[in-house]
Amino acid sequence: MNPHRILIIQTAFIGDVVLATPLITQMRLFFPKVAIDFLVRKGNESLLAEDARIENILIWDKKEKIKSLVKLIRQIRKSNYDVVINVQRYYSMGLVTFLSHAKVKIGFDKNPFSWSFDHAIAHSLMHRIHEVDRNLELLRPFGTISKLKPELKLSKSTFTSIRKYKVTPYITIAPASIWKTKQFPLHKWITFIESIESQLIVYIIGGPDDKKLGNEIHQQTHEGVVNLCGNLNLLQSAALMEGALMNYVNDSAPMHLASAMNAPTTAIFCSTIPAFGFGPLSDNCVVIESSQKLNCRPCGTHGSKVCPEKHFNCAEKISVKSLIKRLN
């Protein structure tokens, strides 16, 4: 089969979209002239906005779930896709794939509509392979898979827009996470920042919702700390990370942005574990986690809103010195 037009579907979180970008590269290796569309949830479209390999970005507005799904299905049917590749494992995108009228439908066997796929690929978090490699298995029906990493395409104007922040050496920290037990504690971020050279600029990065946390850190540390939460878009944050001496991140979206830019990464894993397959992929990357063996860790694939055991030792037992060593 030589497809002319394909659709890739990944409507999960920011990091999940980043980890699906190798599918674009692999499909272009298989079929250099294929037209690629990509479906994301509303709010994540800016991640792919500067990628010239993508012809159209489709958007699912989850807040208008049914209305948006109906609109999407109509739009997808009109596009006459040869192949739909559904990275999502849940009901809504399974339904979209089922009703797409694509000649070939591919997705994971965990999707409720996998019975309707032409190729239902096995998915398991227990095989200890990276999510990138799990995603690439969806393309196995087309041939041999290459070893690929996530990649974000950024324009010159994006790099130019953050040039003013790169005048002096700096590090970034991304202190927030949607899942609170993935989040390195506030007091430890403060101790870390207070322990490093004050002439080193520290940029706090994150979305608008992270601004309050960024302000708390800024107010309790030194003047070399700059809170950029909410000031940069996703691609600007990625561009800033690429030029950093080091990027300190939780097991969250910024870690995957760093991987996509091959930026130096120190990834702090609290309640979750790298064995799930979502660890950093940069050439210069280290995972830092508690050396204490905890029967309660991991407490789930995404962690929890609060520590179920009330002690949060998976984070509290991580030594700040291990973060400082990454700057030596």
C-alpha cells in the first residue's frame, strides 16, 4: 500500500503529543510524499504549528465533547484518509477511527473499538519499553521501524523571540505538574535554588496555571530567579530549554519538551517510575529518584492528587545535593 493521505490521532496531554511525533518521522521514511494530518485536543495545537511536515492540524474541543466529535467525524470522512493511526486508547477517538471511513485503521488493542481496526497492536506498560517505541509499533504493518526520538520543529522567529533570555548562562526549572505527587516539593525547589551560584539565572517555566507556584518560589529565593510561567508558549519554552545549562523537570510535559529538543535534562521522579516508559530521552539526561525502597511506590501510572500514605517520602527522601551535582 502506498498511502497518499494519513491522519495521526493523539488527543491526550502535551507530553503524549510530543511522544507521538516520531510517527510523523517514521511515516515520512516509509512514504516521503505522504500528506500527514494530526488530530490533537484543543490547547495542544501550538505544539505542531511550526512543523511543515504536517498539512492540517485537526482539533477536538473536549469541552464541547459530543458536538465537537460529530463535527470531527464529518470533517474526517470528507478528507478520505487512506490510513488513520489512533494513538489514543480510549472510547472517543476509537469511535472517530471506527467512523472515519479510512481504508486502513490502526490502533492499540486496549481501545474499546479495537475490534473494528484493521491492525490492533498490543499495548502494555509492563514491558518496560519507552512510550515512543510503543507508539512506533503502530506502524509495524508498514515495515521495519527505525530507532527515533521525539522532535519538535521550531521557526526562526520562535528562537528570536526568546533571545533576550539567553544573554547570560541559565538553567530552567519546571516545578509544576497536573498530578501533585509527581511534583517535587516547593521547599526542596527553594533549597536547591538557594544552594547554587547566585550569578546563574534561574528561569521558572510553566503555563498560566503555574504562575502562582512560580511566584512562591521567586519570592523565597534570590533576585536571579525569573518567573516566566504563563509568559512563554510551548514552543518558546522548548527553545529556552534547548539553550539551558540544565533543565530540572518533574515527570511531566516539560521533560518531554526537553527530550524533543535534545536538551540537558535532570528528571525528578517522585510517585511514578521510569519503568512505565515515560522517562527522558535527551543524550544528556539523568533520572533522580528516592534511594529508599517504598512499598507504596508507584502509587499509580499518574501518581495521585495527594500522597495516599501521608508521608510523601518518594519526594521528601530525594536529596537536593543530587540535583546540585548535575551542575558540576
